[in-house]
Amino acid sequence: MQICRSVSDIRRVVAGLRAGGGRIALVPTMGALHAGHMQLVAEAQGAYDRVIATIFVNPTQFGNPADLERYPRTEARDIAMLDMAGVDAVFIPTVAEIYPAGDETIVETTHLAGVFHGAVRPGHFRGVATVVTKLFNIVGPDGAFFGEKDYQQLAVIRRMVRDLHMPLRIHGVATVREPDGLAMSSRNVRLAPEDRAAAAVLNRALDAAEARAAQGAPAETLAETLAEVVRATIATEPRARLRAVDVVDADFAPAHGPVTGRIGIMVSAEFGEVLLIDQREIGK
């Protein structure tokens, strides 16, 4: 596996891989890798000829400087995991490499970035869209893989790729979970033991909402019913502070009235100082 730390280095490696033929997939990460990231890699390897991963803790998507400072960084372990998985190259740039002096250009989905979870994390999706655009421009992949856990982030990236006519395919990969149902996240290691145990309530809330949908509810009030089930379930866990629960339709608009087809349920809650998110898609 080749390790690249500059734009020129990764572009040289990409050119060499392309010269050998085949299609290239990109797996962007912020490091602190876990089994969920490895599933992204495995899916990419199954669909493309070459896989490039990135490790970059993007400062522009953190609203709280302390949260950025506390974000886990495990570079040596991450490199070993990617190498063992058979990744062809990993790009590990510095902040200055991605945001050079005088950098002033941003990318933003002007509506989608500010609604739902974007209202809870102002500026977050602008930072995501900007850094992902930079990584796409630097690497030039044929496809890119993202987890479905951050349901809105995936929607933002897909909208951005569509709107800017970017020539690549975006793949969503199902959330990988711990035995108790908690969605795998690099943030989980920051949870105190009591909060880690409590955090499983997110998955229980989504399970309860899905079960309620399966029981049948008046179509006109289904979205409101499911949101209330999530709120009520999370309210049973005193260590959880619910930040948001949103039910959206296939076009990522608030689901209301007679609901037909696919809907997504998004939830975010704080446990101690750690904000966790989860999602469930119903009616695929």
C-alpha cells in the first residue's frame, strides 16, 4: 500500500493505477477506523478494481473547537488496518495541504445543509461538502463509498454530485452495528462506560419505530407517530439528551400527510459531551 501525504503524490499514484487499467473507488474517512470503515473498503473492492482511502480530520465540519481537538487520532493503527485490507493507497494530507493559505472557496447545498440535522450542527454539512469536493477533485475517482449512518450527509453528497455534474457514482453502505445495536462510530470510544451502555437506546428507538410502522398506522399521521415513538423510547434513558428526530421522504422533505414509499428516520442525541447520530430507512 502506498502512503501519500501531498496532492502531487496521490495524483502521481492515481495516474499509475489508471495506467494499469481498471476503475478506482475512493473511501473518505477521518481515521479512528473500525469495522464500519472496513465494510466500506470491502464493498469498494467488490465493485471496483482499485481502492484509495483517505484519512483527514476535517476542521471545517466541526462547530466546536474542543470537539475537533478531542476527535480520536490513531494513524498508525489505521494505516495497518488499510494495508491488511489490501487498499492500494491511502492519502493522509495535512490541513495546510487541503486548505492552503488564502483558501476561501466553499461548497454548500444551500437548502439541504441547513435543515433537519443541519440545524443542529450549523456549518457542518458545508464543511463536509467542501472537503469531499476537494478530495474528489484531487483523486478523481469513478465511485466513492459512504456509510448510511449519517443519512443526511449521504443525501448532501449525492445532491452535490448531481448539481455539480461530478462524473462519479456515490455508493451508500448499510450501517455496521455493535452487538447491542449501537451504530459503529469513531466517537464511541469517547463515551464514558455508563454513556456507552445508554447509547444503545438509539437503536432501540429506531427498532420501536420500525415495529410501529409494521403494525400499521393511519397514513396521514404515520410520520408524526414514528417520531413520537422515537422520542418516547429515548425518554426512557435518563443519560440521553435528545437533540433532534426527523422523518423524511424519499426527496428528503419532511414526511407528512399520506406517506407512500420509502421514508427515513434520523435521530441525534448527546451522551455526556458526545453527540451521536443514527438512522433507519423504512419501506425500501
